[in-house]
Amino acid sequence: MTAPFAELRAPRPTVRDDFEIAVICALTLEADAVDALFDHYWDEDGSPLDKAQGDPNAYSTGAIGRHNVVLAHMPGMGKVSAAIVANNCRMSFPNIKLALVVGITGVVPFRPDGEEIILGDVIISDGVIQYDLGRQLPGRFVRKDTLLDALGRPNAEIRSMLAKLKGLRGRKQLADNMREYLDVLRLQPQLAADYPGTLHDNLFEATYRHIRDKEMCVQSGCDGVIVTRSRLQTGSDPAPAIHFGLIASGDSVMKSGEDRDSIAEADGVIAFEMEGAGVWDTLSCLVIKGACDYADSHKSKRWQRYAAATAAACMKAFLKTWVPSKVLQTSSDPRVAVNDTLGISHSTHPPCVHVQLAKNPRFTGRTSILNQLEKKFFGDDSCQKVALVGLGGVGKTQIALRFAYEMRERRPEYSIFWVPLLSDESAEQAFVEIAKKLGLQQQGYNDDAKALVCQHLASDRAGKWLFIIDNADDERLISGSMEDPGLEEFFPASESGILLMTTRSGHVAEEFAGPDVLEVEQMDQTEATELFRKHLTHKNELQDGVLVAKLLSYLTFLPLAITQAASYLNQTKSPITRYLTLLQEAEKDLPTVLGREFKDTTRYKGSRNALGKTWMVSFQQIEKFNPIAVRLLSFLSCIEPKVIPQAMIPDAGSEKMEWAVGTLCAYSFLVRQEKLDVLDMHSLVHMATRGWIEQQGWRDEALCNAASHLIKAFPPNTRANRGLWKMYVPHATRLLEQLTEMRPPDSYRLYELVGGCHSTDRRFKEAVKCYEPVYWWKRAKLREDDGDRLYIEHELACAYLDDRRIKDAIEILEHVVAVQKETLDEKDRSRLASEHALASAYLDDRRIKDAIEIFEHVVAVEKETLDKKDYSRLTSEHALASAYLDDRRVKDAIEIFEHVVVIRKETLDEKDNARLASEHELARAYRSRDIEIN
């Protein structure tokens, strides 16, 4: 979609007589909304225009479209205050042709013909009555309605304009423009111009009165019957409608549903406000007000800012159709008229706009980064080039698109050009279209549209411009080669121009903009929820806030993922729970959900709108330039996406691998956590990476390579390394889960390493799960007396023992000990360890005599072979003493425990668990002795 030329703007007024439009607001929040829609502020540009002597009013002056507008700030509400402000305004600005009273109003919920009026709708007056002007008689009020007392009707010019706007085309244009300007106001969070929600639009029956003043209905406990309206039952937020009709104006606030309906029935009014009657007789006037309540006792301030915003947006839409008496066009050539309007020399080309993408009416949030863009380009330390960089699907294009449309609205003197770098062809086509827009003629066959546009924008004739380079992801397309120059040669440069680039590549961004790079991150939860709400058709799905939050969290608050989810739910009418299930199943079948395309007019035709496919483009770019990065992606696809120790990746520390990590970080696929020396990968990117590796047919090779590498990289299972190997274990476990079907030989060694860590960490059930497959594999592959087989049998039996599976432990250990007795010397450390383990199992199985027999043998051998302070010998002695104690041989137990405790006091810290255990057992033995004596 190609945007039209920017609107004309009024020239700067030299005197106050140049103003023809006045806007009058009673409340600050009303004036804030109007002020935000000024296209330019004359107060901040040039000499002050001041006001007439003796005028107490406060004014803001500026331009809205082709009109010079003065905004009068009322000191208070009511028609008397309005009349005074209007009279003073006419004194300072004598040529005012139209006064617009803009703000908020209470409305009648149903017009005489039954048409609904809901909160946020806008009322435009085609007449005003003073409903409180009259005589208060006993028991009744008689309003004056004679010709002398009544307010006159609007002048002929206003009536003609109203007649035009009430027509089908006029009404549609007015509503469309109003919604466009309302979107502009929504960009400013401080205005709170977002729709408050249908749940808060409650209309009670006219006879049901509010329970307590100064409290909202929820606090007050209002529980009357709610009147249903069809416009609120569609499941989506209703767009504000525009209603033309009579407005009742008075000095008191209407807070009675019964009186409201009585006056509405008698006079045909559709709204109640307090300022119109004061301005009406002083200036040619029109009242434009947004519905903030139903003129009953159930008033709430919740809707005031939204209503003020809709009224201000409608005001600007109305002024777009209003013709100033001083027509700006002073030449039959429209380009000359634009030049005169904007103060551009006649040699300067008029501003034009070329943007292929439609304005996004559902754009949400992003205020911070839009403000940063504004500051970068137009702040005190302004620059000419800025790059937006971030993960594919994070919303870079949409932010640039919103900025372009804001520029068109706020700075109409700027031309805006948009070039997508999806391919060489898409860029070429864009330059051709821009050249046509600018009227640049190719003089010969070899003339290049890119060169023509570049040369033109570098000249003074081009005026001010914004040049947006979107999707600049392909470095070769941008940089080119010796034989074929890249597109960067045709990026224009001029003191009057600014350039904005969007890219997934941090390298491209830095090459283009240097330090002026803005990283685009995922939305926060509030922004993500609002975006989901705007895209979802069936709003009842939003009622379960916990479920919505769970879905958005799973989607990691990525805008494209959220939009894709809403599109899927809209098309299939599936509940959110079903979509969550599909997402989780996408672990196995990525194209099912992340690869599904959907229609979006704010994205390029033929481009990849699905999130998974969007990242595939990035993977392909990386594959072209950095095979080491592809190798790293293959490894990362096999492990956990979070807390990846940098020392764990293949070839860690090498220059090539550092460059590969930098490449993936530049594409926002990886994030460095420098303080922890670890890497994090976006969870959805991780899922997409696995899908891509599988599509390429690399999955099995990647898994086997990852297993081989982890075996080499795995840190030794020591207490000193505990913090390090605990970081490796989740990654090895994730890898092993994927190797259950293949089970290459390396996987069994990895099971052993992980099982050993679990045992050290006293996670015995997990240790058993790791050791069992190794046990069965080695049992099938190795001889009975093989050392590796006996080792894993011993480790599994110990894990069984610690997991209280005593019978299973005894069965294996008896076999191990029997084989080792035949094959190993009695002093062999492995044999002694197995005998010690079997004795411990017998002890746990209450086979105390059998345990003592083995322990006595082990202790006897260790006394011959080990120093008395040796930890293993002391452990065996401690175990033998415990067996004696269980066998009621208290004296023998005490003798050994006393020896062990003395040695451990010399060799171990007083807080050591082994020393404390021996001291505890000695105390238990002493207590048993004392019991026997007594």
C-alpha cells in the first residue's frame, strides 16, 4: 500500500488576526488530548504572539493541518466561565470563524430512534439548548423556550458542513480519520487513551440510583439490573461512533437517569454538557464531546481520558474537512502550493511518501523505543543514522512502520521512503517506485533507479527526508563484492536526511550506525497482553487471566508469536488450552504451530510471516557466512537453552569459536551473561533450531557429536568442581533424553558421568536411572570378570543401597565379590570396596553376623596396608564398630569408636560430618553401656 502525500500545514502566523479556529476546553485532560494533536506549536517557534491587553485567558497556539488554531484553557467549568473565555478570545483573536468546544459529556444511552450510544462515542452538536434556563415554580421547573430565549442555530457554513458529514461518504471519512488520530493519541501513555474495556461500560436502569457518593459502583456495591446493548456483545472492542444531534447545556452536572430521560424525551437531546451555551452566542460554535458517562448517578472518572481522546481525534478529523477562508494554494501547480505552505524554496521537491506497508491499527506499546528514536534523530545530540537490531519476530519492522507514520503526522515537511531488503529484486523495485514518485526520469538504458534516487536525495532539491532500510539481514546483499557492489553504495546521505535501518544482525547494525544502535527486546507482560487482546476476535478467551499469562510466557512475549497465536485461535476457534498443548507438542513437530503462515497486511506479501519460518531465514544467512556458527547451533540444539557454560561449547576459547558465538549473539540467538561466564538461548529459537537441524538431516550426527564432546569436556566429579559439574548435568541429561532410541556407545559413558554426579549430590533415584542402562549394556557386551563391568555393577549396587533397594544391592554385590575373590588379590582396593559395600548391605538387611564377618576381614587387611589415619581405613573401622554395637558387643564397639574419634579429632575439622558421625556413634555406645550397667 502506498501512502498519500502528507497534508498541508498552515504557514506561521505573523499576527493574531491570522487565526480562524479556536478550541475551548474546560478540563486539563480535555486540553491535553487536543494539544497532543497539534502538528506544530507556534508558542515554541519564533516570536510570541501574546494576547490583547486585559485578556486574562491562557492560550496555546499551533497548527492542525492547514489551520492555525488557538486553544483556550478555561479556568473553570460552566457556561458563565465559557462565555467569559469566548468573549476574551474574540478580543485577542478577532478573526475567529469557528469555535469548537471540545471535551467530555454525559450522554443519553438511546437516541429517539433507538440507536445505541455507548461510552467513548462522540457527539457533534447540530444545536444547543439551555435546559436549566427558566423559572422554578413550586414542585416543577418551567424552561424558557421562546425565540428570544433560545440559542440560535449554527450559521450556514456550519450547517452545510454538517449536512455533508452526515452523508454516507462524509460520515465514513470522518470516522476513519478519527480512528487514525485516536491511534496517535494511544502512542502517548500519559494520555491514557486506550479503550477501558466493555466490562466497565455498565448502564443501569434509569430508576436505579447510585448507593454511595464519591465511590465507584464496585466499591459502593451497586448491583442493579444492567441494560444490555448489542454493540457491547460482539466480543471485540467497539470502535467509537459519531452521533449528530441536539445537546443540552447548563451550569449543573446531570446526575439523574430519570431527569435525563425526561428532558431527552421532551426536547430530543442526546447529551448533557456545561460549556456550549456560554460560547454559542459569542462565536460561531460547534460542540464536539466524547461520552464519559450516562448522565446518571453512576458516574466514574474511568472513561474521562478515553472520551477526551475520542473527542479530540474527532475534532482534528472535522478540521481536516473544514476549508479555511485563506486558501493555502496560491498557484495552479499543487507542488508550488505545498512549497509555499512548508516554507520550502520553489526549487525543492514537495514532500512525498513511499511506504509499501499499511498502517498497523493494532500496534501496541513500544513507547520507550519510539521515544529513543525521536531523541536520537531530533534530540540535543542528534544523529543521522540509527539501527534497530533484534531477534526475528521481535517487532523491528512494526516499530519502524509506526515511526514512519508518526513522522508523516508530526513532521509533514519530511519525505518518507521505505526500501525492503528482502532480496535484490525487492530493493530494486522499491527504488524504481521511489524514482517514479520523485519524477526522476531515466535518460538512458543504463541509468540505474538506485543511483538516480541516491543522487537526488543527496541534493538540496530533495528537502528533508527519512529513508528506512528494512530487513537488512543479508550482509552480502548490503556489502556486495569486488565484482558486484552492494546496496550500501546507494544509501543516500545528506545533512537534510535521516536513515533508519532494521536488521537481525548486530554486525550489520554496527557497520551502518556505529554506536547509534537500539536493541529491540521482547514486550513486557502488559504490552503483550494488550497486543493479544487487540488481535483476538473472541474476547471471552481473555477472561482467564492466568491462562493468558501462561500462554504469553510460553511465547516469551514475542510480538510475532503472539500475533500468530491469535490468528490461529481466530481461524480455528480453538480454546487457549488447546493451543498451549499444540505448542508443547511442537517440540516434536515444529511446523505444526510455529511454521503455520497467516495473513497480515502490515507485513510484506510473499514474506514469511510464521515465526519458525522467519528464523529459518536467519539460519540460512548464518550458514552462508559462518560454518563454525552452524556447528555451534547444532551442538546447542542438543542441550538445554539456558545457563550454558562457555567452557562447555566445542573449541571453547578459540578465535573461530569466539567469532561464532559473537555471530549468534549479533542475531540475538544467544545472550552472554558475562558475570557468570554463561550463555543463554531464547527458548523458542532453541525449538526452531532443533527443527532446522532436523530438516537439514543433521540431527543424528549432531547428537552423536554432542555426546562425544560432552564426555571430553565433562569436569571431574570432585567436591571442588561441584559448582561446575552441576551446570553440566542438565545439559547432559537433555542430550541423553534425545539419545534413548539411538544409544551410541558414547551415550553410556555419559550416563556414567551423570550418574556419578547424582550419587555425589545424593540424588540416588536419578543415579539409578543413569546406571541401569549402562549396567545392562555392559552385561551384554563384556565378560563377567571385566573390570569395567564390575565397576558399573558396584556403582549401581551402591546406588540401590542408598535408595533403600537393599535386596537388589545384595544380589549384585554378592556376584561382584564372588568374581573379585577369584580374580583379584585380597588387598586390592576395588575388592575391598565391594566387600565393604556388601557388608553395609547385610547390615541394612539386619544380617549382622554376615556383615561383621566381612567388615572384620576388610579392617584386618586395611590395617596391614593403610596408615592408621587413612580415611578409607577409618571408614571401615567405623562401620565395624557400628555392626558390633548393633550386635550388642558394646565394649568392642567402644574400643574401636574411641580410636576412630581420637584420630579424626587430629585430622578433621570439628564440623566435619564424618567426625561428627563417629562422635555420635561413640556417644550412643556409651549410653548403651550405661544402660547395661544399670
